[in-house]
Amino acid sequence: MTIPVFPIVIAVVALAIALFLFRAIPGLRAYFGYRGKRLITCPETQHKEAVEVAAGDAGLGVFLTEPTLRLRECSRWPERKDCGQECLQQIEADPENCLVWNIVSKWYEGKSCVFCHKQIGPLHHIDHVPALLAPDRKTIEWKRVQPERLPEVLETHRPVCWNCHVTETFRRLHPELVTTREFEPRRSH
């Protein structure tokens, strides 16, 4: 009596796929969890610095059961590239609250545009990003600010919606094409 090979092959393939997924899912979580710029306090200087974790290596490390976390980029590099990367402890302790996107999202939460007074809703990655109004009355997208400067910028700048940012930028760059009119309120009869 011969044992049918096809069901055994299917069982082995199914087991291999299950084992792969068992390791791949945590690896993908690690990869997506460590992506993005982060703000940390440099243990050496006690200043805010922008870092980026090597998310691919972190995901692969979790997949291979050798979790490794290291920096891919830092605003103090290349001068301090050989530092001990002690700042990674801050990221491991609270990865969500040091993510630049989350810091900015919390700052905009509940705020309204200084021009049109429309409330700036929750930030989404696929939307146009809101902007900031500088003390010199120029607007800038928050993504154009160096991440390590964000804490000081958020203290001195005010929120601007995307539409008003575009309008104000046009007004600043092409004042000869803009006509400002004063309107009288309508009177009801």
C-alpha cells in the first residue's frame, strides 16, 4: 500500500506558509512601527535631535528572532556617526510619542486656521498638510521645517489650513495679481 504524496506535500506547504506568517507578521509590525522621523533628546547634548530608525533591519531582526534596533540617520551625523546610540532607549520606551507625525498631529488638534478660522481636523497622510504662520507673517508647510527645530517652531508659529497657506503664498509671491476689496455687510430690508 502506497501513501498518497499529494496530501503530504499540501500539508508541508501549508505548515511552511503558517510558520512564515507566524514570523512575518511581527516583522512587518516592527517595520511599520519604526518607520518615520522621530524626535529624541540626545543623551550627550540634551538637545532635541531628529533620528530615523533602520526600520527594515528592525523588521528583519524580529522575523529572524534577533531583534536589533539601530539608527539609520541622525541630525548630528556625519560628525557623531560613531556615537553609542543610547537615544534608542527613548524610542523603545515610547515609540509613538517621539514620532514627528504624532507630535505635529497633537499640536494641530483642536486648533483653527488663523486666517479663515476653520478648525483643522485630524491629520491624514494622504491629505495636504497644514501650514504654519511665522512671526514675519510668511506661511510654511510644517514638513519643510527641520524636525529637530519643530519644538521651537511650534512655540512661535500659528496654525494655517492648506487653502489659506496656498492663498497667502500666492499673495506674497504675486502681489501685483491680487486685488483686495472691502465688502460692506448686507443689510436686511
